[in-house]
Amino acid sequence: MALAGCLLLPFVEFRPNRIASGVPEGFAVAGLSGWLLVAAAALALISAFLPARSRGPALLGTGAATAILLLSALGSAAERLQEGAPVIARVSIGSGAWLAAIGAITVWFAGSRATGSVRVNRAVSVIALLAGLAVMLWGSVGELSLAKEYAVQSRRFWMLVRQHLVLSGAGLGAGMLIGVPLGVLASRSRVVRDFGLGVVSVIQTIPSMAMLGLLIAPLAALGLTAIGTTPAVIALALYALLPIMRNTFVGLAGVDPATIDAGRGMGMGRLQLLFRVEVPLALPLVIEGVRAAAVLVIGIAAVTAFIGAGGLGILVFQGWGQQADDLTLLGAVPMVVLAVFADAAMRMLRRLAVSPGIEEGGLS
Amino acid sequence: MIALEDVTKRYDSLTAVDGVSFEVPSGEVCVLIGPSGCGKTTTLRMINRLIEPTSGRIVIDGRDVMGIRPEELRRHIGYVIQSVGLFPHLTVAENVATVPKLLGWERSRYSPRVLELLEIVGLDADEYAKKYPRQLSGGQAQRVGVARALAADPPLLLMDEPFGAVDPLTRERLQAEFARIQRELGKTVVFVTHDVDEAIRLADRIALMRDGRLEQYDTPEALLDHPASKFVHDFMGADRALKRLGRARVADVMTSDVLSTTDGTGGVSRESCKEARFFYLTDDEGTLEGWVDCHVLDAGTSPEEAGTLVDWREAAVQPDTTLKEALSRMLGLGFRNVAVVDERGRLLGEVSLSAIERTMAEGDAHIANLPEGEILGVPPEEGVPPEARAQLDEGVQPEEGEVTT
């Protein structure tokens, strides 16, 4: 897929100015690094057909290499295209490069799955991260339109990132504060289980824009406006509720009754049983719920820009408004990065917090 | 001492336990037994208030359990269940330390206790303390379960079919270990099982229940010899003589007066055999390696040909083995004698059929006088392990049997 993306689709688009439509260019415009990229992608394709034992490391290596070279090639392409062109000319990332990026990351992940060794995966990630940083610093990535948008917006950009994090974090935090206890109650009481989970599921189906509208009336009743940070956090918390509550409930319900009987029989009180036995055993699922909620909330937080809550959504909507695709990207790409980081952080938390006695592969 | 006084448990229309009264003197093992649904587990769980009785009193050392906070009560009663219920997220050591921690012990007090307990239940503390439950076999897990129940040194132990979920061989070993631990620690134990042989082997007293009522409460001998009803008689089984053998251990009747050599078959001659049937061969550590059959020597065969090499795990018994199992082993091997070894295979002595017969004669069952058919033709009753039955059914002729191991 990465290979096809490089070869067939426009690699970058050259535009005379920020909002004009672009002229597609192929990968060859990037020169040497473009060809290297194609070579790496081709190797990745070959790796997929290697025998099982060497397939993992091969996919891992070629996937990561393709990703790095892609970054480098984009920079080179931008630099070459803009040589001699007016200052306001822009080079945007083309559909072929996007496809190549998706392909490279897919190959990379497939490789890390197949390898299955935490140490090797971590090493590859670190190397790739360093190489990526190096390309960013010394390469010509800065010549891309996306980077130019960032250069113009940099101070505002980081403020919006921070806003986005605060919104998502607050929404997620509130969702946990309500969702986990609700999950515990659902495992104790039939009423909470049937009614609570039902209501929370219905909330989940409300489209996000509709939710922001629906919140107007109840907030007004409380003397609050439906504009700004507070309603945004409320909406996000409501969305975070379902995965957290449901997973907490399922995790607790899945604890072996014999384990609970043993705990009671040894003289544990209700709370001791909950905190020393049930919660630790349900923890993998609870964290999994929080992880799902985090990714969900980071996405939905973009929409809350509509009600003046700020966040990266502002860049996306401004970009659309100005038909400046790269400004939209400047909002969208960091959201993806945030979601990926949140996901990784929750996985790490799970490794740290969950007993190796109940984790698949925790006792290697 | 623990006393149940007219204890009843009713669920809506169903009476699970109906006016049960009995007393367990301190340091005795009381086995509750009966068909499934007879109320034995309910009775057990009422003792530590996991189930509250509808009426009646349960008194432990003079205190009515209803007057003690349930958590407090349970922390002073060891509790072992069939499914073990180890906490999978905690290590073996942490599992065992559960009750001491609940009681607020300092680490300096419970850490050495945990290691001591693992040794008591026969697990190497260094190897197992840091393991997680899913790294254990069923038998090992149940040992940890017993260690966990004993951790705070409770005077009373409740065990609900503790050995029901393991394979027969492991069960036999766990029973022997339990009997040994009980001889050392002298706990008051209430033990639920549906296995008659297990009850006979471990119990000081058996409480046989049926439909929530106590049918008979007495020593295993009394239940076997003087059943209070046809139900008791049928439940205990027809092979009473054989069942009694399940109560005695090899250690009670074995002799350590045996011939052995570390020089292989070369160390054996016809003269050196004297009256004995077997001349045992061991290695320098005393581990049983085989024997020379002196009867075969008498027939003029050379010691090399008369010698048999064996694996002690299959061809010998241990002091804790029941006489029933020892007899079964003799029948399986086809001899009137079987070697006794310790847990590492070192030769301790031997046990003979005649010694077992004498034990039987001391009771009122005369196994030696019974025609062969009556010993061997045991009806396939519930409770006789299938493998023992299979061996009995083979109808081995002891004198001419071949060693197959």
C-alpha cells in the first residue's frame, strides 16, 4: 500500500499560494530520498512474504525506515519545488504521501505484533523517534506548508494544544470520578445495572453536536450558559462515562466467585474485598475503558470549539473556513498524536498497575 | 470445642439444614458427609457465618458466633474451599499473608510465618513464595490454600471439599500431608466431603447427613460397624473390612527389620536370605533400586536372574500410605510384601500381608478368614477408587505373580 501510494498517487502538491489548488507532483521530485523511500517500501512489501521467524523483525525495520524516509522525502520535495518560487508558494502533503504514511505505520505495527518482544519494539521506537527528530531538525521538513502554518501560529498552537489537553483531561477525569463508582454500583445493584447502563448507553448515541445543543436547557436551569469550557467538559464527561462504567462493571462481574468467597471466608469486609481483591482483578478492564474513553474524548473535544471552549478544533474549523487545508491539518494531526500518546500512556499505566499474576504474558 | 445446637437453615419453602446438633471436641477432625444437597456445606458455612442460621445456636469455645462480628469471627477461623480461591493478582507469599495482614500483624511477624507455613505444607519457600497462583499445579495451589488458612494459627479450620478438584494421586498425597499436619498442629477441623474413603481416612468423627438431617454422628469405626440405619449402612458401603484398612497407616504395622545391600545382586546369596522373602538393593544413599526374590533363588536361579530393578515410586509405599492402598499395591505387584520408603525413596522397611491381617484381626473383621472371593469380589460401590477396584478385579495370585515394573 505504501509502495502504491508513492508510485501512483501525487506525492506532494505544489501551490502558488496558501489557498490556491495545487499541482500534483510524483515522488521523484524528492530526488534521492524519494527513491530511497520507494526502495524501503518495496523491501517492506517483500518482508511480508518472508518465513514467519524473520517476518516480524523485517516488517518492523522496513516499516520504521519507510516512515522516517517519508518524512525526509517530504522535506526534500518541498525544498526542491520551492527553489526559485515566490515566498508565498506552498507545498502540501499529497494523498500518495498520506497513504504511504498509513502504510508505513501499518507495516510497523504488524511488525511489532509479530515480533512480540517488548525490548526490541521499544528499541526500534526509540531509534525511529531519534531519527525522526533528526530529520525534523536538520532536514527540510520546515519547507512544507504544514510547518509554515505552524511557524505562523506557533504560540497560539501550543496554547490550543494545552486547551485541548485541559478539556479532554477534565472531561476524562470527571468521567472517571463518576463512571468508576457507577460501575461498582452496577455490579452491586440490579437497578443501577439495568437503568444506569441503559441511560449511559443512550447518552453515547447522541451525536456530539446535538449533545452540545441539548445541554443548553439543563444548563440554563442551573443558571449556566451553554457556551464555554464548563458545558464542554460536561459533554465530554458524559461521553467518557459509558466505556468507563461499562468496563468497570464487566471487570468486577468477571471476578471468580470462588475468589470472593475465599476473601469473605477469611474475614474481609465489603470495602476490603472491593479494594484488595475485586478492583485489582478488574483493573485491566477498567484501564482499558479509560483508554477507550481518552481516545474518544480527545476526538470529541475538537467539536467543542463550536461553543467557544477552544482547543485544536479551532484550527480545524478556521482551516475549513479559509479553505486552508494545511491549517486544518495543523489542528488535526496533533489531535491524532495526542490520541496516540494517550493510548500509549494508558498501556504503560496498565503494565505498571496491573499485577503480573493476571496479565497475559505478564510472567515471561 | 465447637457445638451446634439444633441449628436450622430455611430458604423459603426449602429446609436446607434441619435441627442439626453435634459437638466437635478440640483437636478433633469432624467430617461432614452425605449425598449432594444434604446440607453439609450449608452447615459448614454457618459456622463462620457465611450463611446465617434461621434458628439454633453455634458455640465456639463457649462463645455464640452470633455475638461476634462476622469479619472478626472469620479471621480466627481457617477456611479452605474446593476451588481454592487463591487471589490471582497476589503472589503465593502475599496470599498466605492475607489474614495476618487483616489482623494488623507487622511485616516482621508475618514474613517468617509465611515461609514457615510453606514448608509445613511441603512447598519449598524459596521456589514458591514469589510465584503467582496461575504458575501452580492444582495440588500446589491447594497446599497454598491450606497454608493461607493456617497463617494466623487459628484454632479452628473449616474445609469444604478441599481435595475434591485434584487428580486421585495428588488427592492421596494431599490427604497424607493433611493427616501429618493435623498430627503436628492438632487443630479442630470441620471437613466437608462426599468421598467416604476420605472421610474414613481423616475423620475422628463422621457426621453423616441426609436431607438436612444428621443421620449419625460417631467415629468411623462405629459408622462402619454399627450403622444407625440402612441409609448409613448403604452409604458407608459393603466393603467395610477394606474401608477399615483406609484408617490405618503403613507406619503402624511396618517392620524396619529387612535385608538390604548396596552391592547390587552380587551382595546376595541363597544363604544370606535366611527366612526373608526379599533382599533389597539400594544405592549408597539408601534409595531403593530393586530386590532379589529369595524364593526364586531357592529354585536354583542365580542372584542376577532373580533380581528385579524397580522404580520406588511405583513399587514401594510410604509410612503415611493407608493399609488399604498398601494392600492394593501388594495385589498389583503380586507379592505378600511391599517395601516402605521415605519421600525420597530411601528404604525404611517393609510391610507384609500378614501384618495387615493381624490389624484386621484386632478389629472384628477377619479378613484372613474370608474366602478370597469376598475380599476380591468387592461390589463396585461408590467410594472405591476405580484403579483400586481394577487391581482387585484382576484376581492376582500372590505367590506366582510376576513383577511387571
